[in-house]
Amino acid sequence: MSILEMKVPSPGESISEVEIAEWMVEDGEYVEKDQTIAEVDSDKATLELPAEQSGTITLKAEVGDVVEVGQVVCLIDTSAEKPAGGSSEKSKNIEKPTTPNPGPVNTAPEQQKTYATGHPSVAAKKLMDENNVQVEYVEGTGKGGRITKQDILQLLASLPEEGNRKSEIRKLSMLRRKIASRLVTVKNETAMLTTFNEVDMKPIMDLRAKYKVEFKEKYGVGLGFMSFFTHACTIALNEFPTVNSMIDGDHMISYNFNDIGIAVSTPKGLMVPVLRNAEEMNLLQIESKIKELAIKARDGKISIEEITGGTFTITNGGVFGSMLSTPIINPPQSAILGMHNIVERPVAIDGKVEIRPIMYLALSYDHRIIDGKDSVGFLVKVKEVLENPEELVFGGNDPEKVLMNY
């Protein structure tokens, strides 16, 4: 017998421990080399743990366990032969269809439909057994249609109750605990203040309406608002460098580059992928990079390096319908721009009242190093760029020639 000890690899320089978020295999199952056997949460991201060799696996940690980097979490018997049919008897039994009766779970008529069956994770299988939920009634959202614990929790939450009042206690993920800790730290240790302005979005919306179809057909990515806002921020950060600075004890660190973090909502919580040297990117490059990083973040494929080291952050609560908010600074940064929804409002244009698509902007900043003059000036500059895109985004050139010739 040849036993391989699988240890937790280091996800990043500053990470010393991770939490077992999900086992993708069962104890005693035969696994292939490079097969994903677990998902682990660090305080920055969710990472996949691949099998280092093929063989029969023995789990040494449970879902929810916090384990140190370098700790053994499972053993692989590399001398074990691959079972006939490509899977162990245990996994065959798990995948065996059960009767289509969900048992005591009260499923409303509109919810009584079956889905293509997926293999449940260990945590999901446990919940399914406890609540007598049958696999045919669950739509897996994990990789390859895999049924996750969250899928079962969402199904149970959607079912009608018959006079029963229930509550549930769930341990926060390591990522969520870290977010909570950071947010409290920001509130307690920074002199955070928020200033507001509004932007007439008609010029940007007119440009998008005119060129977005051709842009998408040519490049395969949409011409969204985020590229215009990112570009506008790089111009404003160049003019007001203190907004692109950080405080370190008695010193202020300023940067001559703009690493812009773009907040992305994921099933695991908020993540902020970073666009490196955004000041050197055109609109196409910005859109392409945002799309790439957002997909990685939502699929749990993003690396630690891709979500650390930003100098400024943009968050868009408008996609969820937010009209106005005070975004919280992403430490150790000193400022964050909040975008909101676009609403048609009556405004005065050249002495006349017109209906225009207006977005409220919010800039939260650390007043210890950023003065009100710079924070207000920054927002005014962003507003100026967005309301005059032909001149300040395209440099007075024909937008069509610029957009179609990247």
C-alpha cells in the first residue's frame, strides 16, 4: 500500500489557514489525478483543491473545519486500482435514483418538477437525508451540475410551511467573517466621510445606444457603463492623486498608477477583482478584463493576486436598484466610488425643464488624508468626463472611429 498525504497548499503570502467549504468526493471514493476534491475558503477567496494522484481517498477533515496551511486533510491510497465502471461502489450507491417522493418536505404544485440529477456534495447529501429531499427535485448549480449545500438550503427556504416556524443557525464562511471584521475595522479606524453628486447619463446612453450592437458583434463584449466610469476615474485620480493614496502610520503612500478594484457580487460574498494599470486601458480592454475577472470570481476560479493590491475601488449598487448609498472604504485604500441606478428626473437645462436619465454618485473617503476640496473636485471631474465623453473620453475624435478601431 502506498499512501499519499494531501496537505493544504498556501493560497497566498498572508494566508495561514483555510476552512473546508465543501468536499466534492466521498470518503472511500476513487479519485483521478487533478480531479477537484474540495473547495476551501480563505479570508480572501474560495479555492479548489485538486487531487495530487489517483487512488482511493480517506478524508481527514470535515466541512467547516479550519485547517492550517500545510496540514494533512486527506490521504490517497495510490496503490488502489480503479474500480470497474470508473467509480467506487460507494459513489454508485449515492448516485442511485430514489423514489420521486420528497417525503415530509411540502412541495407546492408549481415546485413539483424534476431536474437532471447531479451528484450531491457531502454537505448537501447530509441535508438531503435529514430533510428527506430526493435528488430529482434539486437543480444543481455547482460545477457540472453538482448539487451544493446552498442549493438544498435555497430549496428548503422556498417551500411553504404548514404552521411551523423555523429558524436556522449557520456558521459564517471564513470569507464572510473576514468581510465583517474588515468593515467594522474601517468604521472604527478611519475618518470616513461621503460626498455626493449627480451625473446626466444621456451622453453616455446615447453613445451606447448608437454603437453597442456593432461593438458587441465585433469584439464579443458589451459596451457597458463600467468602462466609461473606470476611464473617468483614472482621469480624475490623475488630477487628484490624494484620492489614489493610502495612509500607513504617520506616512501617506501615493501611486502613479491606477489599480482599480471592481466590486463583484458572488455566491460566496462580495469580491473585488483588480484591473492593473487601468489608466493605460481603453474601453475595450476595460470591458474585456472586467468580464474575465467577474466570471472567475463568480465561478470561484479567481486567484489571490487578482483580488489584492488595488489603489481605488468602484462599486455599482445600481444593478440591484439602489438609488443612493454611502459605500464603505475597501482597506487599506482611502476612497471608493459608489454608482447607483439611473432614474429619469426633471432637471434644468439652459433655463428649461427637461427629463434626463440621472445617476447619483457617492464618494466615501478617509478624511485623514483626503480633504473635502479634493473629494468634491474628484467627483466633479468624474461628472465632467461622463457628461462630455466625445471630448474627454475620445479626445475630440469621432467616437465610431475610436470604438471600431481598437
